[in-house]
Amino acid sequence: MWRFKEGAEGKSRIEHAQWTKEHLEALVGVVPEIRSLEVGVNIKPDDAAYDAVLISTFDDLEAMQRYQKHPAHLEVAAYCKRVRDVRSSVDYEI
């Protein structure tokens, strides 16, 4: 989950969330390790809310780690690092 900085790189928090959604979801079919990937953008702004959430599935931990190191993913991650205020994550096995 991310909370983005208002005004970073001239964009609003919602614009950063939409950019992140578009670019992460575009990785499906590019990064072979992705089994499913969805980005939800918050529809109810609140100071306690995050702006976007990523829900993705992989075959195993090693596949997730390959995804995280994939050049296409690293490009999106670099943008998110520049414009985020807060990031939280949970990785778990099903």
C-alpha cells in the first residue's frame, strides 16, 4: 500500500495512484512470474487512508523475488519511491 506525496513531481496523490495502477498492471504479460496483479485506487479520501494497494500472486517466494528484480518492475518502483510518503506491505503464503 502507498500513500503518495501531494504535489510531488507536479501531480496530486490520486494522479500518482492512477499512474501506479496503470504502470503496474501493464507488467502483466511482461514479467513472466506474475500470476495475477491488481492495483486498487482508494475511492474515499481520508487522512488515515492509503491511496493505492497492490495485490499480486506468484507461484512461490523465488518467483516474487525475480519479479521484484525485473527491470520493468524496477522502473515503476523507482517512480513510486520518489513520490511516496508512506509504504506498507505484507507478503504471505496461501
